[in-house]
Amino acid sequence: MSDSAKQKQIIQAVNILQAGGLVAFPTETVYGLGADASNPTAVRKIFAAKGRPADHPVIVHLAAPEQLNTWARDIPAIAWQLAARFWPGALTLILKRAEHVCDQITGGQDTIGLRVPSHPIAQALLQAFGGGIAAPSANKFGRISPTQAAHVQQELGDQVDLILDGGASHFGIESTIIDVSGATARLLRPGAIPLSELNNIIHGTAALTPAKEMTRTSGMLLSHYAPVTPLKIVPKTTLSTLIKTLLSADNKIGVLAHSVMPTEKHEHLTWYTMPAEPISYAHELYSTLRAADAQKSTIILVEAVPEQEAWLAVKDRLKKAEGTV
Ligand code: TXA
Ligand code: MG
């Protein structure tokens, strides 16, 4: 697409947002389903399109860190330090909300999630629009986030006024969420930015919060980020035996494995060789799960990933897809 055609699309997108419509747009993490964050009626349309319960807060996307002041209050120094280091980028900060922020955004809570994305199309859109864009991932509630425009088209095509196509998302996994609204910084969702990088700034005070405290963060719910097909995480040592057993019982299976190679060929077995390194694995994960879903298998088996911290976000998404976190 030429630069002037791209510019025209951004103007069209801004017009849609101003008129209270929905625009899906690419970010460096996953695609977002955007609406004018200061228009409660428009924000309600996001919930209707996704089938998302009304008490789940959505992230507001901003063009630049300076806009934090417009959307949050009592901003601690650590928030500015994190913003300076990671924005624009794949970090979401939870802060105390500013007075004017509507309940549709916050799910009625006193906090707001804010992020300045780096993707050039997201940036162009935010700069041209000027205000905040409320945007959860552009998928049906509980399902896998889209990492390509075609995924949004398939899942929400008829409910979105415009889909901006920015190619495959760079990270392919959602932003890391840190809550800095309280006395200590807390990690609410591991994500595209690894903990090791965050801890350089937070000096090791970010700690995983037990899931039971986090029911208001939909990313912390059971069976989130899930394919339609049941998924099971299987240790490397038992994978081939389980495959044999399932195939002999006439199952159709998809296997995602990063170190085990296929031992047999079978018409009911589809093997997806995953990268052996966590960042590339994350990049491939959702599109591979979508592909495995499309095979209409009885079950998707995933070789368990390593326990190291670098795999934290991938492990979290796999457990949620399995329904065990
Ligand atoms: O990478 C991302 O974060 C993508 C892109 C589009 O920016 N967005 C995304 O949005 O993943 P969503 O809605 O699918 O997930 C955002 C998570 C949800 O689990 C939501 O509950 C949580 O952020 N969240 C948003 N505002 C919050 C708040 N005020 N307090 C606690 N959690 C919040
Ligand atoms: Mg989501």
C-alpha cells in the first residue's frame, strides 16, 4: 500500500473512532479492538462484539507517555521510570484512574490500564486521533488473541467497522502487565517483556500475585486464551506413548513440540515443530494454535516447555489454554 493510501486509511479510522465506531488495529503484541476511550457508548460496543462481561477492564492506548497525566492520578515515580524505559512498547501499567475515566473502561474499579504501543500503525492512529483508544485483544472473550489481520476478520469481521492490516505481530503474545497503583509493584500478567528486564528497573520487587486475588483481570481467569479444541500439556518423556495410545483409540491429534521429533507418520496426526527458544515460540504460539484448531482434532497435545523464567509468559498462556491456571 502506498504512503498516501495508508494515510487515507488512518483518516478513515479516526473518523470511525470519532463517530463511536470500532477499529481493529495492529500492535507489536497482538491486534487490538479499538474504540474512543472517552465515549462510553463506543466502549460498550467492544464488550458486545467480544462477548466480554462488563466488569472486565480494558487497556487504554495512548500516543505518548506524557498523556499518563490525563488518564491517571497519583502517578508514582516507578511508573514514570518504567514508562521512560519501555514506552513505546509492550508494557501495560495499572494506575489509579483519573476522575473523568468512565466505568466501562475500568470495570468499575478505581484503577486504569495504560499502554503506549510502538507499532507504527498504532502510533499513526493514536497520534492522528489525539485521544485514548480503549482496546482489548481483538478476539472473542476467552479465545486466542489475533496476531494477524486475517484472524480478526475471521472472528470479528462483521462487528468491526475497519481492520487495519499491519502484518504479523512482532511479539505475538500480549503485553506484560504491572500494577503500580499500590505500595509495591506487582506483576499481573507475564508477557512480551521478560521479568528479567523489568526487574532491572523495579529491583526485584515485582512478584507474581496469586490468581485468586486477581479475578478482575480476565487474563487471570481459568480457560482464557484458549483454543476451541481441548489442549493438554504433556511432559516430553510421556509424549510419544500418549500419542500412540490416542491414535490407536481413533483420535485425531495435533502436537506442538519444541524438542521432540515426530516418531511416526499417521493420517490423524499433525505435527507442529515449535521454536526451541521462548521469544520465537511466543511469536508462533497463537497462529499455531489457530491452525491446530482448524484441523478439528480431538485434542491438541503440547510438549511441556522448560521451567526457566524466560518461558514464564509462554507457560502461563499454555496453562490458561489448558484451563489449569
Ligand atoms: O498486548 C496487549 O496488552 C493487548 C494489546 C491490544 O494492547 N491487549 C490486551 O487486552 O491483551 P486484553 O483486554 O485482552 O487484556 C488486558 C488485560 C485484561 O486481563 C484486563 O483484565 C487487564 O488487562 N486490565 C485492564 N485494566 C485493568 C485494571 N484497571 N486493573 C487490572 N487489570 C486490568
Ligand atoms: Mg485478551
